[in-house]
Amino acid sequence: MVLDHTPTQSLLAHKSPPDEIKDLSGQQFGTKLEKRRWLILIAFSLFSASSAMLWITYSPITTSAQKYYGASEGDVLQFSNSYMYIYFAFSFLGSWLAYRWFTWSFIGAMLINATGGWIRYISGHNYAGALFGQYLGALAQNVVLFVPVLISDRWFPVHERTWAVSIGTMANLVGWGFGFLFPTLIVTDSADQVKNLLLYEALIASVPLVIGIISVKERPKVPPSYSALVKLGDHDSFWTEFKTILKNLKFMIAAICFGNLVGQAYTISSVITLFMANYTLVQQGLVGVVFISFGIIGGLVATWYLGRGTKENYDPVLKVFMIISLIGLVALAFVIHRDSIKALYILNGVLGVGLLGFMPFACQVLSEMTFPVQESISVNMMMVMGQLFGLIGNSVSTASFVGTQGIWSLVVICAPSCFYVIFFHKTEARRQKAESEHQRIDQNVINTIIQETTEAPSN
């Protein structure tokens, strides 16, 4: 597949499209929508939130976790690092599985996520067993971070797509925030209370599996948008599309820059409490909650703002997020050691808006730049970069040679990406352009898809 081709010529498909599309010529996109789309989004949102909760469990209670497992601070940090290791290693396998078998990949990931939570609980004080459960939960994350754009494009019409991506992305942040606060409310007096915490989290992680089994379905009978229509039946060109985006220089630079900011958000969540030894566990947890909460608010407000127009222009909003992120990091580096909890609350709120609020828009921008490539592939590239930069941020900010200047190291890592997006990035809205030209289902598009699925050889 070559990106310069028109969307109707671009897809090699090896599975016949649903019979329903053969009789849809002339119908306006978005007129036949399934209510199931909201149930699927809810199931995913709960799954995503529980995955984030498991990931961040130990960060706000590092000292108690050290006592519970008889482990070092570095050992406890491995619980959060495990998600980055696994995602970096297996993310594209997860993307490929979701690309081919969305339903089974989704339900399987929910099962693995819940199993990981239960293994952490039954392992008791055994650090190795708990870490194994954490790594198992980390495997499930490979079918989490890119899925909001996949669900939105496959199930939602154009006018609902940005909201669907925002809700799916922000659900992960809700779990993130809950995972910051909940442990500090349960583990209050004794390190042995960690066991109760792990039981509650295992129960919470089991809930999405039940809803997912009931609700998840591969795709709707009628495609809700032109983008969804031209991708019907495209199951065997994953690696072709992957190689294509690697050759797209503008996309790769954008994915690296966006991934850098995602990574610094992960780093702030993982290490911020290490710089707050003089504060209580509740204060440390609230700093994380403020960070996440303002990220959710910022993302939703920006989504509402973009939804007011007839055409979504992502670039001005992205530039604002970059400016906020850079200013917030610099300010935090100045005040992190000044014993002012109010200043930390304010600056983590600012950082949350910048580093977290931009995520759903970054997903949309990358989908626009690489259309008609499957969204799971393009967005996954950003998330892989996020894990890589998160590992770099975690390692550098806590390294002995950095001393107490860990936040300044994040400024140095993050600044080049912010400057590039602010001064040089420009989104090529390929998907918007194609959909503005195809408001109704065109019989020629249907014929092209059917012809390609009939003639294309199988791999």
C-alpha cells in the first residue's frame, strides 16, 4: 500500500466485506448507528482504567511496598517499569492481534489483566510472584493504549469520533488517578495493609471482563463513516502498512515528539513521590490525583472546543498544550524542593493539562497524517515511543549523577519535542479531506472493495 494512493485504491483485503454494504449505495454515513457502540466504549473504558490502576499501584506507597516485600526502592520501581518494558517489546504484536481478531484480543487482554491482579494478591509477601503478576498485567496493556482510535473509527460517526477517543483515553487517566489515591486510603497504618489493597484491585480488574464478554463485537453491520468503509476486510496488510509509516518522515518525527511527552507524563507519575519524602502519603497521592484530574479536564475542554467547529483544526490546540507542558516542567523543577505543597498541587495541575490533555488529539493527528493506514498502527508508534522515553526519564531522573535535579533532566529531554511541535509541526488532515468528499456511501467505493477482496491473493 502506498499512502499517495486514493483511499478507495489503497487497501489490499483478503476477507470478503459484510454482505450488508452491497446494498448501501447512496445512504448517508452515520444514519444507521448501533447503540452497542457505547457499551463497547464503556467496557473498554473500565478495562483501560483498571489496567492503569494496576500499573501505578505501588508508586504512591513505595515505602510501604518496600517493607511488605522486603525489597529496595529500585525493586519497587520495577513494578511500574514492567509496563514500559513489556509494551516496548510486544506492543506491535498486540496491535497486529487487535488488527486481525479484535474481539478475541480484547476479551483475552481483559482476562490476562484480571489474572495478573489476582496473582499479585495470592503471592503475598513474595516479591517475585507479585512482579510476575505485574508483568502479566503489563501484557494486557498491549491492547489498551491504541484501542480508543480503533473503536472510534470502526464504531462511531465522524461527529462523535473525537469524543469517543477522548473518553477512551481519559478513562485510562481516571484509572491512573484512582490508582494514585486509592492505595493511600487503604495503606494507612501498616505495610501489611498492602494485601487488602491488592485484593480490592483484583476484584475491580475482574469487572470489565464480565461486561466485555457481553458487549464486544468485531465491527458494526453498517460502517459509520467513509474511513470505516474503505478499511473493511483489510486484515493481512499489517506489516505492509507498518513499513509504510516508517518511511513517512513527517509522521515519524511527530510520533517521536508526541511520544516524548507521553513518556514524561509516565515518568512524573512514577517518580514524583520520590522527590516528596517530606510529605505525607495522602499529600503524595493527592499530587498524583491533581495531575491526572487536570489532564482529564484539559482534554475534555479542548475536545468540546474542537467540536464546536465544522472542521477540526488540531494544530493550535496542540501548540497550546506544548507551551503549557514546557512551562509547567520548568516551574516544577524550580519549586520541587521548596516544601510548598500548594505550589506542587498547582504545578502538577498545570502539567496534567499539558502532558495528559493533549493525548487524544495526538492520537487523532497521527490518524489523520497516515490515513488510510489502520489507526492502531500509527497510534501504537507514538505509544511505543512513550514507553521508551518513559524508561529514559525514569532512569535519568533517579540516577545518582543527577542528584536532586531529576526534574531538570526531564526539561532537557522534553524541550526539543515541544519546540518542534510549536514552531514546525503541521498536520496534513488526509482523513478529514477524504470524508468531506464522501458524505454518502458511493457504489464505486463498494465495488472497489468487493473487487479487491475477491482478487487479492492471500498471504
